[in-house]
Amino acid sequence: QVQLVESGGGLVQLGGSLRLSCTASRRIFSTYAMGWYRQAPGKQRELVARISSGGSTRYADSVKGRFTISRDYAKNTVYLQMNSLKPEDTAVYCCNAVSVGGGFEYWGQGTQVTVSS
């Protein structure tokens, strides 16, 4: 079992920045892909950014060049640095972990990000 705890959400103005953190309860990065998803009211959940167990990254087109996913092995923590935030980035952001091969999947509880114009 893996627990994921997110933090770092909040209210920010247009053009501002936030850094989200997701801390895992044990060391998993070498065998799990980590991702950040978001869901806005009335919309489907979408993948924002993902980092594989090997370190390769992937981003939604809407956040490329503005968001960066990274991880700190020593802290068991994955980060999502969000810059140049827009009102359309407003959503609940959730951390996700999927084991290599897909046998196990875990979700965090989510953190609210609100961007005001």
C-alpha cells in the first residue's frame, strides 16, 4: 500500500506561480510512474504531467512550457511547478502513482488550485 499526500495548492492571481508537492509513504519512484491530474467543475479529469520510472516526462499541450514535473528521491516527493498560471488552470489537482506493468495504482486526496483574473 502507498499513501500519497499532496500540498501546495491555493489561490493565486493570473500569471502567478505555485508548486505542488506529492509525498509518497515509501520509496516507489524506481518502480512507479508518477503523474499529476486535474479536474475542473463539470469537466473530465485530465492528465497534466507525468514522469516515468526512468525519468522521462510528458505534458498536456495546454501546460507545455509553463509546468514542470520533477521528483526528489531522498524526500519521496514529486513536484509540479506551475508558472504563468491562467484561470483555466483552476481545478483540483491529484497525484497518481502507477506501478510498472500497471498492477497497482494509487491516488492522493487532491489539492485545490484557483487562479483569479
